[in-house]
Amino acid sequence: VQFFTNIDAELVEKSQNFKRIFSNLTSSVLFREGADWKKDRKHFEPFCFYDMVKKYAAYFYSGAQELSAKLLEHGKFGKSVQVDQLVQELTLKTLMASLLGIELDLSEKESKQLTDDFITISLTMKLDKSLGDILAKIPFLRRFSARAQKEKAAFANLRSLIDQILDQSANRKQISDLAFYLQQKTAMSRDEIAANIFLFTMAGHETNKSSIVWALYELAKNPELQKDLVEEFKQKKALDIDILAYVQQESLLSSFVSEVQRFYSVAPEIVPRTLKQSVTMPNGLVAPKGTTFMLGIWESHMNPASYFEPEKFNARRFLDNDIAKNAFIPFSAGQRKCVGYKYGITQVRTVIATLLEQCEFKLDESHKVNMTRVMTMNPHNGVKLFVNPRN
């Protein structure tokens, strides 16, 4: 993992299959190579440093308060609540407000349409798993498919949204807004900026949504863990430790969230790359030019050489165990580590702590939950929970 995540950017290029799957993002930093990739990545790093994330924390907290109220409202009649869309609305709205400076004021119908568009586009980026997936991409057949028309409409809707974001940012003239910064301080074209905003919007809210949903699922399965986390938060507040300081500390909360990231590996693998020349690996073997490699995050997280009983969920796993540096890689590792990892960790922990303070979760045993791969690892058919006010 250390070798391949730190390999010289000039020695590799994104695999052709990866480029085909993510063809709508070809103008973004995701597809940059070598020195161009390093240069473009530096534009985004200041927006993800801890000092900026501290400013975003207020959005994380207020968004979680709003989500708590919605969950309790939906659950007050004793029926289980499907939490996925509500969580996705939270992460999307929060990202827009914090990173882009755009306050989304959408009706419930508009919000649902927007989240549906993101889900539709996620599905266009999944790996082909069946004959139906393959046939759906044949140009002649696509012309007549309802699926293709839905995808076309989703891309048009999101491009319209991104154009609105760029125009609003140009009018606001806030250099702390990513979209305005890219327009003023870089040589990127409007299409390149739009592709990058789309990339950050998609990746920045979708992964956090999945992590929060899986965390709520595990909490609903374990009432005692809920009580322990609530008690931990109460103790921190009694010591005048605010929520931002709490979520940055090592704690039961941090261990629990790390275990969610390990066990569910929301982004299950690292971008595949192809070697432009032969390289000698640490074990002495030579990987020849043209070799495509893809590091498995899921496989690393389920490795029994690194984790005791990896197939079991253990919320306290990261409290007492010394995990090898490159065994836990939810955000990749090395120079290619996800630029937004501090943003992701802070939001997920803040939302979980805030929700637990006000809500008690119980599993709807009648609703079967299975994992499925879209762009990230998601619960097939979603997660349904009973939500009650915490006493």
C-alpha cells in the first residue's frame, strides 16, 4: 500500500477502463496526470485544511440539528423511517453551504429530485455487473431506453445547478468559496471548473452520507453502544469540551466511526492506475510496464493479518489496538490520500454525536438490509429505523 500510494506520479496514468466509467469527469482533477495533477490538487488543499474545517463545523452541527428534528417528526407516529434520503439531503446541503457558500432553499419535492439525480448519476459510474448493464451502454439500444433518458435529464439538471453555483459565486465574490476561488485564481476554463465542482459535490456528500447511514444502522443494532456514546458526550460537555474539540479527540466516538469506515469501506478501492514503465516492488518482484493495479481498501480492512476477527464489527477496536499505518486506509494513503479527509471525519463524527444527544434509534427488524455497490457501498433498499426522542 505504501509503495503504490506514493509511487511517482510520472510513472503511472489512470486506467482506460476507469476513464471510460467516469467519462463525465474528464475535465476534473480526477483525470489529471503527473505534474498537472500535483498543480491542480494544490488549488483544493487550502479548502480542506483543519482551519477551514473548523469554520465548516457550524454547518455540520446546524445541519445535524435539522436532521434530528426531521427524523423525530417522521418517527413520531411509531412507524419506521427510511433514513437514507434525509441523510443525503443533509450532507448535500451542508457541502453546498460550507464549501461553496450556496444556501439551498429547496422544497421537499425539489430536494428529492436533486438527490434522485445524484443517485442516477452514481449508477452510471458503477462497474458493469450483468448483461443488462452491458447492453444498456450500447449506443443503438441506449437511444430507446428510459434509463438513458433519465440519465440525460439528471446530468442536465446538475449542470444547470452547477452553472447557478458559478454565477452566484461570481456575484458573491467571496474568495473563501471554492467556486469563486477557482474562477479568480486559476487558469481553468468554465467547463473544467464545472467538472471539479461536480466532482467535489458528488464525492464530498455521497461518501459521508453512506458512512452516516451505516453508523446509524450499527447504532440501532446496539442500544448499549448508544448509551455509552451519549454518556461519553455528556462527560465531555461537563468538562466544557465543545463538540468540535470532542470530535477531534481519540474517544469511543472516534473508534466507532473508524470501525464503520473499516467494516463498510464506503469507497471499496483506490483509483486503478497503469504503469508507464516497469517498477520493482518492495518484495523484489518486477511489475512490468502496462500493468494495471488497484489497491483494495475493502481487502485491506478485512485482512486477518492486520485485524483480529475482521468480519466482526467492534466499536472499540481502535481504542486499544495498535493498527498498522497502512492497514487502515478509508481515504487512501500517501500523497494520493483524499484531499477532503478532515472534512469527512469531522462531519460524520459531529452528526453522529448530535443525533445521539436527541434521538434514540432502534432497528426495523422487518426490513432486510444488504450491501450493494453503486459508486460507494450502500445499503440495498436503504435502512429503516424507529426514531424516538432520547429521555
